[in-house]
Amino acid sequence: MNGQSPVSLARSAQIIAFLLKYRSAGVFTGIDIDQASTIAGQDTPEGDPEQFVDDLEALGPTFIKIGQALSTRPDMVPPAYIVALQRMQDEVAEVPFEVIRAVFENEIGVRMNKVFLHVDETPIGSASLAQVHRAVLRDGREVAVKVQRPFVAEQVRTDLDTIASFADKADRITDLGRRLRFSDWVHEFRKTLFAELDYRVESENLERFAEHFEAYPELFVPQPVRDLCSARVLTMDLVRGTKVTELSGVRRTEQDMGLLGRALLRGYLDQMFVHGEIHADPHAGNMLVTEDGRLGLFDLGMIAHVPPKQRERLLKLLFGAVDGRGEEVANEAIAMGTRLEDFEHERFQREIGQLVARYAAHSASQAMSEGRLVIELVRLSTACNLRTPPELSMLGKTLLNLEQVAFALDPHLDVKRITENHIQHVMRERMRQSFSPANIASEVLEMQSLVRESPRKISDILSLLAENRLTVQLGGLEDSQLMENLQKIANRITAGVITAALILASAMLMRVDTAGARLFGYPALALVLFLLGTVLGVMLVWSALRRDHKARPKEERGMR
């Protein structure tokens, strides 16, 4: 860490102390399948999960967000710590309103009193990244003004650079790093967190989610005021309502909250499997039952985008799970993941089959939901040396959060049946779309091109064969690891031959009686050659002992 300022060095030391403190507690040291199968929340022999969360919060916004992300990774963190992380609070001390005013006016380029009739100086929310104030526009529209805390982006960037350097080292020198690829996780986390720090992205998310939820009038997404939004300021409709966890019995008798729960589940399943977007944090704190009876959704900063092929595999995996087909679930997980060299295929198939069977046997219980099933699948994958994509962990965490909100709205809601029925609906819609005129026309054009060009290509191949001019070229060998290793072997052999020749020549010269110069009573030339050969030999042995190492485990992408 050369060239770092004293502040950066102190911050790095603080992070290192934190990592060392919890290494012996089982955090980031690998997940033992027997330990991980213990009941969540059970006391662990070493470490204190609640203290772990407190220490994360004390390290600042970057680590609060890391804690929230780690709560989706049972392959990295033991069960007791997962439970503690899910209770993590993202609430910090308030920033003085004058500071918030300065940030707003610097970003928007206009004084607050020019655009607002009134702004409450007392915030309605104060989190690690931002502070939210209620305000009233000149036209009487109530809005929430979300303003980023000063210097947060700079601190996050510095912390992530430090963490990335640690992750790279862990990937190179530890077996767990090679299995889990901490650097890949940090890279994905960096992209997600930087997107959350740009409030222009969140304003676009609000508009897009509102458009996608048009089929669900029970769901309300506040819309941004575009002219009053920037990278560090987000102005949007104010959502007034009651937290889903604080609904009174009278409110429940006046309104069927099950309708909101069903709309929430279906809307988010569409968002994940139709539109390819996973909201990473749809917990009860980000939802309010509005005064007009709708479910208001906000805080849409952390959104993961899933490409079509990955989306299709996630859908097949979840569909196989709810349908009780363990073998299909295992195959889809393998297809999405990366198989390490010591991947235990038979054990993985057996464990996943038993997991899906337990899920099917407890279909009437909340103890084994779809979200818990996916999270458990990720943990078993790691135990069997299969590295799963981060989207699978996010899917499990999102489903868990949605289930908790749905049960808070209506404790008698049949979440499993709603999920299963809607997944079947999504599958039917995908099948119907695959037979749409546009898709059929595209397939016909590809077939037409294949039929038209095939005779000419076959003719060219036969002509080359008849003229003995058919050649096959293998590209990439010159830059491959094989060629690199062969070059090293050739260099070693050459150096060994030269060393042996020097020592042999010096031995022969020792036997020649010359009247030339002598050193220590020996012919000078013979002694010089001997010393040169000895030095080369020692260097060759040192190079072999220091640099030769076991080959890195071979990894296979699960392609089918």
C-alpha cells in the first residue's frame, strides 16, 4: 500500500483489524456443512454475531452495505451471522440541515426557497448514505427530498479499493478465495453500490417499476420530479402510510390485505423473470400501506439486472423446486454455476434431491419456503465445491423478504401456492411468446439462410479435400498456459545443461598442469568456471523450490 496517506493507512489498519478479529469466529473461513445445518440463531462456539453487526455499523456506510449484501451469502457467512445481519439497522446520526441545504443547492443549482413552499428541517429518515426530508413544491405537491451525505462517495470508493486489494490477495493465496472468488464478489458489489450512489439511476428505476406494475393497481411507486434530481439528490412523491408490520386490527378488518400481498408477490415475480430485474432489498421498511389502500414501494436503488439466458435458468430452477423435481433443480444449478476441480457431483445431486424432498414434505409450513430453499441450495453448492452466480443468492434473499412482507400483510396467505401458480403463468407466457409471429419469422429466416448456404459450404469442403488442401488451425496455443509451461521446461533444461558443462569443464581444467594464474592454489580459469556453475546450479534449485507450485484447481463453467 505504498503511497497511501496517513488517513488511508489508518483506515486500512482498521479494516485489517476487523477481518482478523472475526476470522477465528468462522466468518469468511469456509462453511462446514455440519455446522451450517444447525438451527439458525443457535449460539456459536466462537464469536458474537451481534457484536459483528455492531462493528460493521461502526465502520461506516460501506460496511453497512457490505453487511446487507453478506446477508444473502450463506456460502460466506455462518447461519448465526446471517440472522444477525438481517437485523442490521441502517440508521445513523442526523446531518445538520444547513449541510443538506448546501448539497441540494450545489447539485440542483437553485435555492431551496425558490422551488419549495416549505421544507421540514427535521428528517423523516437518516441512513448511512443519505438523509430524507419532507417538502412541499410551489404547486402544493408533497415530495420527499433524498440528499446524499457529504463525502460518502469518496469514502466508499476508498474503502472498496482497499477491500478489493485484500480480496485479490485472498483469491491468490487461500483455498477459500480460489473457491469463492472474493474479488468477483467485490467487483459486483462495487457496481451495485455505485449505482445506488447515483440517484439518477434510482429515479429511472422508479419510473420503470411503475410502468411494469401497471397491471397491478394495488401497488404504488412514487414518481420522481425530474427537474429536481441529480446524482446526489432525488426528489419524488411523498408516500404517506402505515408500515406493514404496524397495521392495526381495525385496518385489517376494513381492507383485505391479502390482495396487497398477492399483488406484491406476482408483481415482483414478473419483475424478476419477465423484465429481468431483481430488487435486492424489498423489506418491510421499504413499503407502506397508503391511505388510499395501496402498497407503496420505494428505495429502489439496489437493482440487479439479469441477462435473458440466466433469467431463464433461474426460472427453470425455481419451477423445478416448486414442482418437487430435485434432479432438475440440481442440473440447473450446475448449468448456472462453475464446477471446481473437486466438485462432488454425486453428493450434490443427493443433497439437492433431499432438500427439494424436504421442501415438498413441508409444503404447508412457513419453515421451508422458496426463499429458504434457494438460500440452502447456495450453501450446499459451496459445500460441494460448486460456485454459484450472485444472482441466485439475490433471488433467495429477495424471495425471503417478499415472503416476510406478505405474511406481515396477511398471516394466512398461501405464499407457496401463489408463487407456484404465477411461475406456471410466466412459463406459459414465455411459451406463447416463443410461438409469436415475430419469433417464428426470425427462426424461419435463420433456417432459410442455413439451407441456402449449406450446399456451397459442403462443396467448398469437398473441393479442399479432393485437392489435399484442407487444413485445420488451432488458435491460442502460442499464448496458452501449455506453451508457457513448455517454455519454462526448455529454459530449465538449457540452464541445467550449461551448469553441468561449466562444472565438467572446470573439473577437466583442474587436471591440466598449467603455468598460468592461480587462485588459492587452483588454476584460475578452472576455479572461475566452477564458481559460475555452482551459482547457476543454486539459482536453478532455488527457482524450482520457490516458483513451482501445485496447479490451480481447474474450473468448468456449467454449460449444457
